[in-house]
Amino acid sequence: MTAEKILVVEDDYVLAASLDADLKAMGYRVVGLAPSGRQALAAAAQDPPDLAVMDIRLKGEMDGTEAALRLRREHGIPAVFLTAY
């Protein structure tokens, strides 16, 4: 049985690395760490995850909610938001 694939979308590298380690320890396969919405869309096109774990506030022109909507619309990928806000 293959592990579920997760894309981490977080612009804080320390938090992204922590999520990466925690998810792997729980048996998930992290297919990428994307610090922006654009990079999340590119990563999803290259190796589609089963789920995106993402921050709502991202640096750049696309916030997490817009990126999540596009991931769902363009790739059928659901998202779970994690945020300090």
C-alpha cells in the first residue's frame, strides 16, 4: 500500500520543514514544499498530491485561499488550512 501524498504550501521555511518531518513520521509521503501559490500549482502539475496542507497567508501575488481554489479547480486536489491567524 502506498502512502498518501501531501504537498506542503508554507512560506515559512522552518514551519514547512517541521510539517514535512511530522507528516513523514506519521507515514505520509511529502511530494513537495512550496513557499508560494504559483509554486504549489507547478508542484501539483508535476506530481499531483492527494492533499495540500497550506497556510492561508502566503507571500506573493496569490494567497493560500486562491491557491487552494485553483488546486481544487485545476487538479481536483483538496486542501486543509493551517494558520496562526
